[in-house]
Amino acid sequence: MDGIELIAFQIISNVGTAKSNFIEALELAKQKDFEGSDALIKEGEKYLIEGHKIHSKIVQNEAQGNKTEFSILLMHAEDQFMSSETLKLVIVELIQMRKEYQAG
């Protein structure tokens, strides 16, 4: 595996791990483990940033005139990236609401 397939799998791997961390963070928040929850959000953000770096290389390459060939695998990676970013925003907000509710 090389080229665009490798890049797509790198994105999928990183953002998939990020998504798992965000979901697990919400589960810890439900159990009122907010320290553990915050730690998992930070860990997930690291993976999301790594996925973003890889994604940016594709965008920069295309901006330089090097067209990226369409690939269902790359489209899947893009979809996973976007859903992970959205999920993070929602989960961070839900955790904040649980913290505020818990504080009274």
C-alpha cells in the first residue's frame, strides 16, 4: 500500500482513534469522572490534529497544482475526519453541560 491509499488509511486511523477517545470521554463524564474525561478529550485532540496534518498535505499538494485522484477510500477518510471533528464539538459541549449540572 502506498500513495493515496496509505494517506487515506493514516487519516482514518488517526481520526478513528480520536473519535473513540471522544466517545469514551463522554462515558467517563456520565460516571462523573471528569478528570478522566478531560484527559481523553486531550488525547483525542492529539489524534485529530495528526489527522488534520495529513489531510493538510493533500490540500496543499492540490493547491500547488498536483491534482489528487478521486478515491472512495479518500472520500471515506474525509467523511471520518469531518464526523470526528463534529462529534468532538458535540461531546465537549455535553461534558461541559454535565459539569455545570453536577456543580448545581
